[in-house]
Amino acid sequence: MSTSPELRSDSDPDAAERSGLSRRSVLARSATGMGIALSGSVTGLFGAGAAPAGARNGKPPKGQVGYGPLVDDPAGLLSLPAGFTYKIVAQSGVTKLDSGEPTPSDPDGTASFVRHGGSGSVLIVNHEVGGGEPYPVPQVAGLTYDPAAGGGTTTIEVDKEGNRVREYVSLAGTLNNCAGGRSPWATWLTCEEAESLRGETKPHGYVFEVDPYDLDANRDPKPIKALGRYAHEALVIDPDTGTIYLTEDAGNPNGLLYRWTPPEEALPLGKGVLRTVSDDAGVLEALKASTLDGAHVPDLSVATTPGTTYRAAWVAVPDRDARTVSTRKQFTNPQITRSRKLEGMWWGDGGAYFVCSFARLTDGSAAQHDGQIWFLDPLADTIELKLHFAYTPLDQDSDPDGPDNITVSAYGGLIIAEDGEGKQHLVGSTESGEPFMFARNDDAEDSEFTGPNFSHDKKTLFANIQTPGYVFAIQGPFAKQR
């Protein structure tokens, strides 16, 4: 999950988590003073019903958005609204794995699952290690894909209070594990943001499935080659059809949005099925968007008005394993639709929300913005712009930019991890569509937020700061909007 061009070069699931953000709750609105145009009344993840400090009768003071102002953290690490607290679940180089090695560097995409017995959570944490980081994922016999690569995942168990119980390696020997996606059958699909062979012993740029409960199921890691080899960022799975949508974070030329349709013989998808499909199973396609009157849209950056809707068509990828040419380079611009910085995804309300982090004229984009969030409706075959972050180069600390990971919550709203310029935040929204800051990274390294997600009981928000490498459990007066 690399970032802004000026600063850096990229047991059963809880039913409420699957319910997601209602499309009807996202209608057109502009958020004054924050450079965000919201396409709708986004039901607040952190809303007025939370009764922050200074509230009366369970309501915030007049004019207050969200939980109120952030309170400076005396430890200089994570500032939150009054009434909220955090615990450090893991810290790169400081906390220890069960095997004795330090927690690996660069925590990124993360998913949580209910812990056995229903009390607490099991986290699977990506480590976006590409080489040169001080703490690679330790090589574990039977769990290592390529001994020349230092990325992978760790699994962390925490109790219901957010206290760390244990941490261990669940996948090793992969490269630049950035984001991924949680499956409807309660596993984590971790994505390699890579596409070239740089001294490794095996090709990279694949998706791997990680089981949060059964370590034996993770042995002899097998890339899911049917999903293609490219700079994967994130994915979502349609629980009804098994169709998988995937983002590509790449440039020169900019990346694509992909769709994989599974073969009939692989359905219904479930634990371990993706490990068994052939390398050329199903159909991998790239998005080709057009306006409602049929004009081709080669670049998503041109959309600035929330509510803008394009028709979605799909074009088969000629060589999904990119044996000689990267998948995105197998198309000319008239054949497909590109976007700079295709990042996080989340399934909600029968469709896929996906993020375009930013666009600049200097990176080949047709227009400039500080972020977009789209909704892909697989039944209507459309994509619709839901949020637009205006390009505001003069305000780097108070105006959010560079949305990256996104989480759709059972609270009926969303939270966005910022990975842009200036101060980094977790950004929430009220039910009226007004954005607000929920957390600020005050660490001296000022790195991106990654991996926000809620525990199954909705009492803990887990989130990471990639450098120097923190995994947090945040608790407080979360509440559904009234």
C-alpha cells in the first residue's frame, strides 16, 4: 500500500459484518472544508449516538461531528476522541512470536475472526515485507512458499478486552503482502503486491489462502494462479456467486480492476477449494467502463461528481500468469479502463466498494484527485462514484487524502485508513454524510494507517500503523446511529 506521489514511490463469519453499508444510505452531499464530496448520507460508523465527553442526554454538543475532537495522546502515539482507549496488540521488533522471534515488520491488511469459544478475536495480519526490512516473517518449515522472500502473515489471538494472547507465523516466503480479503467461509486471502522476479526462487504476484484456525490447512502454501499474477492489492468475494473482484496497485501504465468467474465444477466455493482449482480455471477479466450513452471511459480519474455511474463490461485477460508481459500491459487503453492506485475493497449490500487512492497528471492520470470510493453493482453491471476527495495540495494535515483500506461496518457506516500526505488519520462519517477524524497517528515516523476491521462482537476496532509497526485494539463508546 504505497502512497502519495510527493512523499513515497506502494469459526463462522459474523452475519452482521456481512450486512455492510446500505447503498440507499449513500446519496449526494458535499463535505465543506474537508475536500470530500460524499455521494450520500453515509450512516455514521462513529455517530452522534456515541455520547462523547461533553454530551448531554446521549447527544453531542450542537454542531459537533462524530465523537468530538481528538485528544492528544500523552504517549505521542495514537490520539482518539475522549472516552476511547487503545492497547498495543503487537509491535514490530518488540513483541515476540510463539517461536521466540520478534513480530515482523510492516503490518498491513488485516482481518479478524471470532476466537474459539466466542470470547476474543483471531487476527490474520499481512506483513508487506519486500526486502530490506529489519524483521522479515520467519521461515517456518512447511509454511514457507519461497525461502528467498520475507513477507507473509502472522496470526494473533486476543481476548475480549483486546489483550494479546499469542502470535505465530501462518504463512511465510511471500512478497509484499499488502491487502487481501476475508472470504465468506471465514478465511483470509492475502495478496502479493508484486509482479517481477527479483532474485526470488519462485514467481510472485499471487493470492494465497490462510486459515485462521487450522494451521495444517496452511501447510505447503499454494498460490491461487487462477486469480492471475500481478501487483494484487485487495479483493472481495460475492457470497452468492463466488465471483471474485480484485484491485491492482500498479503504474506505468496504471492498474486495472479484475473479475474472476469460477468454473461451475468449483462451486460452491469453500475452505480449501481455491487451492484445488487448476491454474487456468474460470475466467479472469479486466474492467471496461463506459458512460450510460456508450462512450468509453479509459481512466476513472475523470469522475468528480458523486453519483456518476458507468456501465461495466469485462474483457478476458489473454495471459493471466503474465509469462512475458504484465497483465495490465496486455491491453491498449481503448480496450479497458485504468486507474491510479486501486487499493482497498470491501463487500457490502450485494456489491463491492473499492478505493482509488489518488491521481496526478504526473503519473499518467487524466485528472487529479485525492481519492475516490466506488461501488460496483454486479447485478446492474455498473460502477458508481460514492465519495470524491478533492485535490487540495495546500492542506496536508487537516484535510484527509489518500484513502487506502476501507471497512464497511455492521454499525451501518464506514471507516477509511488514510495513506496520504501530512498527518495520517482514520476517517469516519456521520449519517448526514459529514466526515470526521476518529484517530490520528502521532508517532514520529508519521506512517500510514492499515488494516482497520471490527471484532465479531463490534466492541473492538483493530487498526495498524505500518511503520514502525503497531497493531492496535481500540475500544470505547461505539454506537449505532440513532
